[in-house]
Amino acid sequence: MKTSEAGQLALLPTETQEVLARAHRREDQRYAATQPVDYKKLNDMVRRQRAALTRAVNSGHRDRVVLACRDAVNEWNQPGCMWPDEWAHWQCALDSVLPFHQQVSLADLAD
């Protein structure tokens, strides 16, 4: 944002500032979403996440599985990344540690 724009925003009512700030954030997100996918980096990331999920499942601790799933989803949602084809492995691991009829969608774990 240019200095002159910042000065002009300071003169606007608070609600207008909030609307414009949200619009700028959406614009930044849209720009970030157009970044190309680095498949080598993505493959390395998924391998690391798969190993973390395996360790979490083998530990037998529900909290570790939930956190491994959350961390994976947060990384997948970053600009230049995407959800892997085998995302259902994380969903199945999450479902297996939660009580019956209390499943949570993997996408809802994102921060």
C-alpha cells in the first residue's frame, strides 16, 4: 500500500476501512493462489507428512493423530500447494481415533 493510500484510508470511517482491508486480504489470497505448484517440493512434503501420520497412528495417542492431520491440512492449504491424491488416508486415520458418530471432516481442522 502506498503512503498516500494509507493516509486516505485513515480518513475513512472504521467500517469502510474494515471492508477495504478484507478486500485487500482477498486480493492477496487470490494472487497467492495463482502461484504454480512445485511438485518436487509437494512430493517431499507429502512423504514427510505420511511418515508423521504413521508415527502418530503407531503411538496410539488420539491427540497426536489429530495434530498430524491438522498440520498436514494447514500445509496443503498454503499457496503453491494442493491436497494429495491420498488425502483419504489422513481422513481414515482421523476417523479411527474419534468416537463413533463423532467424525470430523479433515478440511474443518484447518486453522
